[in-house]
Amino acid sequence: NAGVMQNPRHLVRRRGQEARLRCSPMKGHSHVYWYRQLPEEGLKFMVYLQKENIIDESGMPKERFSAEFPKEGPSILRIQQVVRGDSAAYFCASSPSDRSYNEQFFGPGTRLTVL
Amino acid sequence: DQQVKQNSPSLSVQEGRISILNCDYTNSMFDYFLWYKKYPAEGPTFLISISSIKDKNEDGRFTVFLNKSAKHLSLHIVPSQPGDSAVYFCAASAPGSGTYKYIFGTGTRLKVLA
């Protein structure tokens, strides 16, 4: 009964490189959310996806960031041309549906460090 | 614009005593509130939630109180145990902007002293 899985747990990139973060939701969950936590801050919503659909990306930076949740395989958060300000913990969460009063279950996070 | 505020960054409590963690919010449209606990290098773990139609919800040692007129909620842990030492986040969501879009506070670090 695995929970939400994220990999890698730690990722180091140099400025200008690409970062790919992967998230496998809990079994039976078809809704995935990505959050970012900067140092000393709370988690900030980035994007909400269902299989093959982006439902809400209002929290995503307009450039360099993209997310997908293909029919097969994990959800991917992709950051192109990373900058130092992208260094943060990125958490993925999943839920069985998006209806009210349905808590989200979080993965352990990927800690991205940009050198 | 911080819509969910946890004004105490840290709290120390003696084992066996009550821990009270506070959270204030500014958006009157919030109708669902949650508390998450987070250990270092792990993801947040759901603790307890409350909808705006209630003013109290209990689960074992954890009780959440909601005061809508004051836009304030609190988490009570009694009795506190050393394993409760973690960072606690409150979160809220509003039906208009998407019930899935949790707005998190900045967290309160609780330390329970043995």
C-alpha cells in the first residue's frame, strides 16, 4: 500500500540545466497536485492535473515550468534553464477526487539545489 | 499577501501538557481547513480537518477549533508527546478558487520536551 512516491529525493543542477521531477500518486488516485516550498515559507500551490489534462496551472511561473500527467507513467514537473531562485522543495500530492473535504496525501518531496 | 498566517514560528511544551497551535486567515470564503504535520526530510502528513459548518472536530489527542467570526483556528494536542515534535502547517481552501488549492501557512515548529 505504497504512498505517494517522488524521485529523485535530491537533485542538484547547475544554472541553465533542466530539472525533471517525477511523482507517482497513491494507488487509486487520479488527481495530482504540485506544491513548492521555499526556505522558511509554507507550501505554495503550483498546478493540478488529472490524467492527460492540466486542470489548473494558476500557480505555475509563466516561463520555464511545465507539468504533465500522461496516461501511463508518473506525473512530471519540468523546469527548464534553472536559476538559483528555483532551489526549493517540490512536493507532489494526490487525492482520489477533487471534491470537497477530500484531503491530499503528500509525497516526501524532491529537494532541488541549483548551483 | 499571506491569506493564512501562523504567527508563532516556534513553540516549546513539556511532555504531557497541552500544545496549542494557532492559525489566522483573512479570506472569508475559506470553508475547509486542515492541519498537516511535517517531519524533516518528509512530506506533510494529514492530521485533522474541519469544515466551516462546524466549530470543533476531534480525533484522539487532536482537536481543531474554528472561530469563523474571528477568522481563527487552533489545534490542541493533549497530552503532548515527544513524537509530536514537528512543524505544523494549517491550510485552507475556498470553493470559488478550487477546493483543491490549499493555501498553507508558514508553519509552527513544535518541540515537546521530555
